[in-house]
Amino acid sequence: MENLISLLAGGALGAVLRFGMTTWLSPYHQTYPIGTFSVNLAGSLLIGIIAGAVNLDSLSPPIKAFLVIGLLGSFTTFSTYTLESFNLWKAGAVKMALFYLVASNLLGLLLVALGFWFGNLFRNG
């Protein structure tokens, strides 16, 4: 039950943070889904920091449920990202769709690595 409560609390917080960030960035959204893009990259950095700072397998189940599954799971938006990519493609913006897919994945991977490096700095003090 503790894991479920932790998951629900993290999920609620992550959803609110996602909504806040995408709303804040909405004035900059014209044809490119900058809100989802930014949320996915921020989530990549955050999960990298957490994974670098602590061994994820060593986290207690409630903490892992809150941080990784709940908070970051609801904050990042992969399903929205893939739908937006499909919609760009379907609308004929094939180059934009491909850019969005490649940039999100490559930058996300780089930010996980950067976050892991920062996290290791915290762990090793």
C-alpha cells in the first residue's frame, strides 16, 4: 500500500509539473511541440542525475515508486511525443517530424549521460 501511495503522490506531482512547464512554454509553441520536447529533455536530465547519484536498485520501493515511476513517469511524455511526431508527419511536415524524433532521442540520451555525471559528483562528494 505504501508503494501505491508513493506512486500516486509522485504521479500527481509529475503531472502538475508537466502541465506547468508545457503551459509556461505554450507561447513559444507554433509549429514545433516545444513543451513536450522540453519536458522530455528535462526528464532525461533528472533521471540521469538520480541514477548517477544513487544506485536505483538500492532505493527503497516507495522512494523508487515516487521518484522514478510516479514523478518522472508522469512528467515525461513519450506517448504525447510519439503522437506529435505522427501528427507532424501526417500533416506533411516530414522534415520537422524527423528532426523532432532525432533531436529528442539524441539530446535526451546526452542529457541522461550528463545527469548521470552530475549525480556521480553528488555521490562521490
